[in-house]
Amino acid sequence: MSVIHVETGRHLYGGALQVLYLAQGLEERGVKSVLMVPRGSEIAAAARQRWLRVEEFRYRGEGDILALGKMAWRFSRPDVEVVHLHSRRGADTLGGVAAAAIRAPVVLTRRVDNRELDWLVGAKYRLYRRVVAISDAVRDVLTDQGVPRDKISLVHSAVDATKWLTPRTAAERDEEFALEPGAPAGAMVAQFVPRKGHWVLVHTLSILKGRGVRPSIVLFGRGPMRANVAALAEAAGVADQIRFAGFRDDLHEWLGSFDFSVHPALQEGLGVAALQAGAAGVPVVGGKAGGIPEVIEDGRTGILCPPGDAGAVADAIARLLHDPDAAQAMGKRARERIESHFSVDAMVEGNLDVYRSVVRAHRRGRHR
């Protein structure tokens, strides 16, 4: 079997990382995978480091008709048995139209839990033979908008837990990020976009400060709202508690050195950051939004809070800091849950089952 994956995102965020995991896992199972990605994207470089096949193409955005033609031409080649679309940034619409035009069997992975325009859903999702939802929450949104349930396959995102086994020490962490030695410190891993809830974290720190609790937080990630978050932290009087670490490709070395992780997202397909924290053995304080409750078992592997409720997040962080032994036990259970429920092998096998089903249906259709 051979699969071409289309990922039009340029940065190596959670979704793009899943594509790398999947392509590598398929190659290990004898399934040829080709990654079709924008020229100069981070995923191209990362894929080549893993000895994966990469084809870069010029891509100028969701309205790039020339890219549509390029996709249709590439999908029509005889080495393509399945087209797998991984991104909303034009891959879903342009890729879907291109595949439908040449009648190629096409699969879409849906990674976000926000609703789309109702009038668009009916036409758009007819383009795909199968839709892979990364969480029950995403599947529920799709079915609520009229996508047939038997067209949707649930395949959770994954994390390679083996990478997170040997974190740096807390002392090394404090030196690396200029933190007060020995003081409690947490991490937040997220793009600086509104739905990730950085403003909730800033409000949380302000509430805790009023109680005399002053944990430091290292923010990993980048995005358009970074300056806004910095300004908000300054206005709230907590800027000295926040460190901006940017995007780190060595995150797996550092995340396990923190006392807790916080993920106060208002919307989330599943939450790769929560998976990573669990793999690192760190308890997560998360918003009860989207697929996050499928990752965090409230009170066992972390603590769930109502979305946007900074007071509840403050209470949860204070609880973890007050009882570090209980927090450590949560982190251990979180790691066990990631290993048993969100492995890369399970994710790869789930997608492979989808491909097999799609190819069988396509072959039956051609012989009628």
C-alpha cells in the first residue's frame, strides 16, 4: 500500500508532529508514505531527518488554485493508493476537491472541535471517503453538523512516550529559564492564539499572588498573541513570574522537570500538550473543553476546570503545590495512561485500518 500525506502547515506544531509519527510508523510496517508539504516548511526538514520521503511544492494559501492543480496531478500518479489530508489550511478543501476530481480515495483527519458553517459541511464532507476524528469531542461536533457517524473513525492522537523518560533536573531547569532556585514552577505548552487561554493563566497568577502563592510559569510556544500576553501579564502585575521560552525542539528534555503543567484551553481537539505532559510524568491542570477530558482523568492524572474559570485553575494549582506527593502520584498515573491509551503504535494501526477499508471500498467501486 502507498499513501500520500498532505500537510500544508509550515510549523512543527502538534498536528504536524502526528503526521511524522504516522508516516514513520507506516514505513516501519512496509507502507510507503510520501509527505507533500509547502516548500521550506519545518515539517519538511524534520521529515528528512527521519529519512522519510518528502515532496515540497509551492503553496500560497487556501485560495491557491495552482496548488490545487498540482495536488490533482500528484494524486493521479499510479504510486498513490490513498490520499490523506491532515490540515485545514487548504489541505482539506483544495486537497478534497483535487482528489474528488480524479476519483482518488481520500481520508481527512479532523483535529479541531470548533463548528464549521452548516451550509459548508454537507458539501465539504462529501468529498471524503472517511474522516478520522482525533477525539470523541471532534466526532460529536461532526455528527452534530450532519456528517454520518459511520463515515467517521475515532483514532486518538499519540505521543512517543519513550522520549520523555529522562528529563533535566529542577536545578538545571531553574538555570536554563532564569527561575528562582527551588521555587515552584509550572509550564504551559501552546501556540499564542486566543483559544489556548493564556489570558486565563495570567488571571490565575494574579489570583494566586493575592493569596501569597507565586509559582513561576514558563510559556513554550509562539504565535500572534505573544505580545498581547506579555502586555496583559504586565498590567496584572505578574510579568516577573512568566518566562517566554519560544518553540523548543528539546521540550522533551525539560517538561518533566516542572512541578505541574497548565493547559487552560477554551477549545481543543484533544490536546497534544496534555499528552506530552502526561508522558513526562507531570500532572496537568486543564480546561474541561473539547477532547481534554479524554486525556486527563480528573483527580487521578490531573485536574479539570471549567473553561475560562481562572479561580478554579488557581485552586487546582494551589492544591498540587500544597501536596507535592499527591501531585507526583498523579504524574505517575498520567504517564501510565499515556502509555496504555495514546501510543504511537495504536495511532498508526488505527489509521492503517482506515486505509484498508477505504482501499477495499474503492476497488469494489471500480469493479462494478
